Amino acid sequence: MDEINRSDGFYVAGHRGLVGSAVWRHLQSEGFSRLIGRSSSELDLRDRAQVESFFDRERPKTVLVAAARVGGILANSTYPLDFLSDNLRIQVNLIDMALKFGAERLLFLGSSCIYPRLAPQPIREDALLTGPLEETNDAYAIAKIAGVLQVQAARRQHGARYISAMPTNLYGPGDNFDPTMSHVLPAMIRRFDRASTSEAPKVTCWGTGRPRREFLHVDDLAAACLFLLENYDEPEPVNVGWGEDLSIAELATLVADVTGYRGEILWDPSKPDGTPQKMLDTSRLTQLGWTPQIRLRNGLESTYRWFQDSPAR
């Protein structure tokens, strides 16, 4: 594989989101001089005509698909049709137009939720389509699986140098801290921050606390994205993760400590736990020569500092 020309057009779809903004920062630090981004108000990626017109004007040589409708368990279980329909339209439009207007490389970002609910741990890439999905986010997962298959079909039919990567649970600056739409870690940061500020005697978290999850700082993912674009060209998706997990109860204790909360942590088992365990096998990426650098404690501390200074608080 060869390096991407730093002066060629590089389109980051979703450049204002958690992942896209981190990729944008990383590409700037790597000397890319023609980064292309559009906000959702400037370009509705669900609108095929708008996407076609945009690609016709910009003609990016590289495309990174970080745009998606995302959310936690509550959002996914409440709005499954929106998550399925919006994500299908976004990725079909982007990949189709990248092909039509000559983008040489493309990276589609999926999610670890594409794997079966009870997949053997750690989850290898070949576990895809080997069992039932987690029902609380199956609509989102199906959309992301379709994106992986579209990338593979583009390779088979057109010889495109398009690839896909499956990140584990992500966190970092720019995360969504909305109480109804956020994932588990930003939801905990917000909850424990408020409890710490108000000196609340107790905090109640969803579920039993027993499920285990793996977390990766979004800046590590951004570095992995560029690495894969320049060092990987195969049809199989590549897992991107930290390689270790912890229980949700252990995560809550860590977030409480980082935010300065000293009260009691309670659990509400009437709320869903989701998948019992979800940790990715990252040996394929490791063998290519890339490993993450930001440990969870350090990443949480920097994310909390960002949250304290942000309008999200």
C-alpha cells in the first residue's frame, strides 16, 4: 500500500460528530491540506440527489464514512425504524456516489454491534452473520451489516479499494451526552457529574452492572482509520478495539472516581443490560502493526475535562 497524497481531496462524512471530528483533527495533524466536510444542515446525506451533486462538485479521492444516526439502548429500542432507514440511505448514497465519481479509497465505519449477541469472546471478524443479534439494537446492526456487504460488493464488482472497520465502544471529546440518546459512558459521566455537583447520596444506573464492555478513545480510532487506509486492502472488516474489557459496575466506579462522586451506586435490574459481553479480537489489526495508546483512566479524565467546559454540561 502507498501513502495517501496529503494534497488530494479527503471527504470526512460526519466530520462534526464524535468520530468524524477526531478523524478531522488527526488528518490535520498529519498534514492533509484539502479536507472536505459538510454539516447535516448543509448536506442531507439521506437525500440521494444532494449527495450526487456534492460528489460531482468536490470529486474527493478518499472518503471516510463516519456519518450515521447513532444512540444508546434507549434510542435504538425506541426508534428502530429511524435507525435502520436513515443509516441505510446515508451509506448507500455515500458509497454509490464515491464509486460513480471516482473516489480511489473509502473506509466504511461500522460497529461492534454487527456481531451476534452471544458470539464467542473475544469476537473475531468471521463471527459476522453466525448468530442472532442483540434485539435492543438489531435495526442499527442490520444497517451496518449492509454497509459491510456493500463495500465487499463494490470490491467484487468494480475492483474498488474500499474497506470497512468495526470499532468497539467509543468515547472522547465531542461525545453525545444527551440523557435519552447517549451511550453508556457519556450517560454515566453526565449522571455522576450532576450527582457530584449536587452532593446526591445515591445514583441509580441501568441494569445489573454485570455486562462487560470494551472502550476505545476516539483519538485512537482516528489514528487507526488513517493507518488502515494506507496499510490494508482486503474485503474482510477489521476490528478496532483496546483488547481488554471491564464490567459496567467497574466502569461506574471508575467514572464516579473521575467525577469526584462519593455517594452510593445502585442498580435497576428492570432496565435492559444488552449483550452480556462484547470485546473484540483485534489480532488482525495488531498483526498489521497498529496498537492503541490511550488508557481508559487517562481518556476518561481528559473527556471529563472537555465535558466540564462544554455546552453539553
